[in-house]
Amino acid sequence: MVRENIMERLRVEESLVEQTGFNPYYIEINSGLENRLLAKGQSFINLASNNYLGLAADERVKEAAIRAVEKYGVSLCGTPIATGYIDLYKKLEQELSSFIGLEDAIILPSCYQANNGLFLALARKEDLIIVDRNAHSSLIQGIKAVGCKIRPFLHNNLEHLAGILQRSHKYRQVFVVTESVFSTDGTIAPLKAIIDLCEEYQALPIVDDSHGLGVLGSGGRGILEEQQIPDFPGIYTASLGKALANAGGVVGGRKELIKYLKYYCPHLVYSTALPPAVLGGLEAVLDIIKTEFPLIKKRLYLYKQLINEALIEADFSVIPSKAPINSLNTGSKENTFLVAKRLYEEGILATPFIEPAVPIKQGRVRLIAGANLSQGTIEEAIAIIEGLGQQ
Ligand SMILES: Cc1ncc(COP(=O)(O)O)c(C=O)c1O
């Protein structure tokens, strides 16, 4: 066989950027997530980050991170199974696990790794994985890596899911995978009903609560609190880089499961442990959520509502959602870029999603207003959106 030069094959398709005169990706950021964000040296209203509670640049969180660095240095230069498992790590796992309402939990360097490693550690070729068709790339890639039978079910559609489960008896193990709050649309899974179906057909539910943890429930404890699921029988994952304003991915569930993953999940065993600054910061965020969540939540949902009303008034097609996410249905890739570009030109940073992150021709532009933004900033954002509506 004639070998080809791989470098000649690696071309990024840039026609969309040429066509729209805008590249919304890898924008250089020059500040932290303050009330205003500096990007390419310009000040923006930031509606693009997952900083729901607005704690990423909170002074108390920064101080906790600095204290952790002073005590432990910047890295333990080891994986958790080796020298990376400092007391702060263990304490945080215990605190997170009881905060969310899990029997036990472990922390990986990211939720992407968690969602990948999970399937590699637990599933085999003779299994079936049933997954909501809108599930996040990290889940899909992890599932595909197993090489087993995969059946997508229609988004949040219990009837379709039940139909697939009814025909699943020949498999050794069946997993049912969903997000809690779907990241691109803000729709929320009927998790309790999914668990009931799993019980009926002896399947194992897996939920990714990345956009629910620190957001849903009366105490910010996520989907299990929101839907009153006290004894979750499945596997729980969540990113710590969204409302919890840091980095890392938690995996939770029964004690035996967590013990098994501690030794057999390669993405945990062979990857350097999260650094002390991250662990210290996360502890401080948990403390803040435990005491201040009702107040922060009020602001977060008020901002969502105000922006939602402005978007609807301005004739944008907004996906109905109970989560603090406003997602615009922008259709084609071109239109998705153009909507993000208009917002950008007016000083608003938002997140455009095109395929493969969303199904073809179902582009989205997502806006999340963190609770740290001032009332004045939100009013400015609303005025900009109203102005766009008039054009
Ligand atoms: C639903 C969902 N799961 C997992 C991830 C990955 O999380 P992390 O950034 O911690 O790797 C994301 C991040 O975009 C997400 O939205």
C-alpha cells in the first residue's frame, strides 16, 4: 500500500469562517470571569461561560486555592493511585458524595475522562447501551469505544426508551444513558421515570449531571435533589467545571462500583491527580453553595427569565427550558455563526453549536447569564437584544 503523508490530509474546513467573516472558536480571553470579560482586548458581556453561580473569580474561592498551593505546592506529580491522593482529595470526594446524595464518589481530572473511562471499565462487547440521542460527546465517544451494540432513543422520549428495553433481553447487561440538563438546549430528563423503567427491565441508569449539579434542587445538589431520588441505584457523573467553577469530573454510585473504578478505570488510574489549587477551590465553592445557594439561585433564574423575555420579544426562536439556559434555535451552520457574530459585534459573547455537537441543521446559540453579573450588565444585554430585534 502507498503511504500517504498525514500532514497533507489534515485540513480544517474553513469555508464557514470565510463565508460569515467570523470564527467564534478559540477566541483569546484576557481576563477572568468578572462582571465584564476581556476578549481580544475588548470588553464583553459574557453569556458564554458555564459559570452559573458566578463563583469562578470569587475572592473566597481564589483565597482557598492559594492556601492549598501554599500547603501542598502546585502539583503532587502523581496519579491518585500513586502519590496524588492528598488528604484534601479524599475529603472533597467524601464531601461531594454526601452533598449530591451518593453512597460514594471518586474525582477524575475531567468529566470527559469520567464519561469515557466509565464505559471502558464497565461495559463489554456483549452489552447494550441505550442512550438519549442528544447526549454529550463525552458519553457518545466513551460508548463507541466499547464496541458494543448502541441504540439511541428519541430525546427524553420514555415510550421509545421502553420499546427498546422491551427488546433487550438477549444482552448480558443493559445501560441507559442520559444527561440531566441537556447542555445545548437546557431541556431536563425525566430521570425518575427512566430509573423506574430501568428497574422494570433490570438495566443500569447512568446520568451525567454536569449542568444540574450546583444548579438544580432547592440546595443546588443537582438532579437527584430536584427529582427527589434519595437512593440512586445507577451511576452518576458530573463536571466540576461548570456551576462548581473549577475543573474535574465526579463519578458516584454504590460503594462496590467506586471501589472497582478506583482500580480498573484507566482514565483515573493513569492520569495525574487534580492539583491542590483545584481541590481547595472546590471545597470553598461547596461551602458557599451550602450557605448561599437560595440567594444565588434567585439571581441566576431571574437573569435567565429577563433575557428569555427579551429574546422572545426580539423574535428569536428560543427553546423552552426550565434550566438557567437560553438556547436559540438557529438552524443552519451559516445562520448559527451569523447570529453569534451579530451578538459578538454588539458586545455579547455567546456559544454557537453546529454539527456534530448538535444534529445537522439544528444549530444553537446558547446564552448563560452567571449570577455574578451585575443588574446593570443584564440590563445592557437586554437593550442589545432588543436592538437586534428591531433590525
Ligand atoms: C454534559 C457534559 N458532560 C461532560 C462534559 C465534559 O466536562 P469536563 O469539561 O469536566 O470534561 C461537558 C462539558 O462540556 C458537558 O457539557
